[in-house]
Amino acid sequence: MDGQMANGASAVGQNAASVNGGNVDIISQIHQALEVIHSPYSSNESRRDAQRFLENIKNIDEAPFHGFTLASNKSQSPVVRHYALSLLEHAIKQKWAEYNEQQSTMLREWVLELCRNLSKDDPLYIRNKTAQLWVEVAKRCWGSEWMDMDELLVRLWQIPDSPVHKELVLFVLETLSDEVFNGDDAVVAMREGVLSRSCVEVFTPAPVLREAFPNRAAGPEVRSGEEGWLSRVSEFLSQCLNGDAQNNDQIRSCAVKSLSVFYSLMPWAIPKSVAVANCVPVMCRALATPEVSVQKASLEALHALYSRSNFSEQEFKDLVAPMYDASSVDLLKRLFEWSAVDVEDIDEDKYQFGKKFSEV
């Protein structure tokens, strides 16, 4: 990767201008500026100067290279790595249109490399910001210049014994769905057609897609595999529910994040795909867990599904009728009884659960 980094630095910006009047060790100055900002002994004026310097660094040609170099170095402090990620974020958000194909490809490769190298030792805010960079790149080139994104997500998903990469993929899926179908991002608005089509393509099981759109014009191939992410996430959530979500933080986190993906997908996913992926049964299983955070996330997802209107007769049978099964009715009855609160001693979790439960 060192050779790629060097070439990329040259490509993304050969002429890193002098800062403060001469050639300087920018990396060293970045460290010093961050130390000033976070030191309790720094004056307000010193902090302002340091902040101004760090903002100016974002505009130099080699900022993305410095960002990748610092962010990929695990020996750097989280504060330094977080700032380094902001250098990449600025380049993607503010300068993407200025880059040629070689430059944008290298920037994308740096983001992918950072995502691949994440581990459980990285703070959550570092992992989330890195995943957000993936989303920002996808918004700008997925479905046109970047055709193998789904394949790369599947590879990360299949890394054995790596809940960190599962969570990264879930973050990307949820955020992409939110921004493409519910957001107001100008970049997304300009590419709404290709992004929405690509989302439908990769989330939906292939047989359902062929049945729903038999005359769909063939377009660029963006999906990897037949099952689609709705089925993958449903199966993964089922595996999480087989574990001890109440006492295992990692299992609980993965279950909640999977349900958050469902919450984002339920308003727009093809109803047949929700049925084929067994989403309703697995969400009911999540409701039955003794872990309140999982129960609440499941309620949110079910509410998003049942807030849809105009189900066809078959869709009603597939998605609504199962809630009237004897086992489902018994579960709902027990949940209703459990969520009752004492007016003299209100349990906030139970109260919030009961409120959403009544809406569902």
C-alpha cells in the first residue's frame, strides 16, 4: 500500500502549498495544533489560532494523503485519527468534482482500506466516521464509476468472527437507505435515479425483483449474489436472537443495528421481499427477548412496516395476518401486561415501550 499511497499523494495533490509562509512539517504542526485545542491550559486565542490552522489544512492539495496516513496509523491517538478522517471527509464533500478519475479512485481506495482495517479496539466514533466516509463516496459514484460496492460490502460481511465489520456494513446500509429515500442531500438529489434503483437492486432478493419488474430494462450490474441485503440482515438478526442479547453487549448491539436497518427499509422495501426474507417472524422474535433495547428497536421497525398503506390482499396475508396467529396474540398480550407502569414509580423504559406498543 505504501507505493499506492505515494502515487495517490502525487495524484490527489502534488503541490501541497507551504503553510504559514514556508515548507513545514505539516504532520508535526497538526499534532501541535490538536494538543493546543485539547489542553486545558491553552488560552482562547491560542485555541482559535490552532483551529484556524487545522481548518486551513483541509484546503491544501495533500490533505487527503495526510488524512489517510494519520488515520491508518493505529499508534496515533483517537483525537488525531478523528481529525485525519475529517481531512478525507472534506476532500470527498467539497472537492470530489475537481478530481479526475485517478484521483477519485485513489481517494475511494483509501476509504476502503480504512474500513477493512477497523477493529474492535478502535473507538466507536472512529468506526462510525470511517463508515460515513464510505457512504459519502457511494453517494457520489456508486452505480456509475463504482460498480463493485455491493461485492465489497459482502466481503466485509463475510469476514469470520468480526462483529465490527458486520456493524460497519449495517451502518452503511442504514445510512444509504435513509439518505437516498428520506434525506435532502443535494448530492443525492442529483443522482437520485441511479441511487434509488441501486438500493432496490441490492436490498431485494433477486427472484422477487424479477417477479415485481418482469419488464425491467437491464442496467449496470450493481448487486452481488441472489439473496439481497434484506435476507442477509434478517438471517443475521435471527442468529443474534439465538444468542444472549441481554448479557452480551456485542450481540445486543448487532441486534439493535440490524433492527435499525429494518426500520429504515420497511417504508419502501417491496412487500414481497419483506415476506420472503421472513422479516415479520424475526421481528416478533426480537419482541419476545428480555432485552428492552432490542424490544424497542423491533417495535420501531414493526411500526414503520404497519404505517404503510395500500397493502394488496396477498401482502396483507403475508405481512399483517401473521400478527393474528395465536402465538403472536399471546405474545402481544404478555407484552401489554409487562409494559404496565406504576403511576407512583414509573419505569421509563417500560413507559416508552408501552407508548410505542400502543401505536403499533
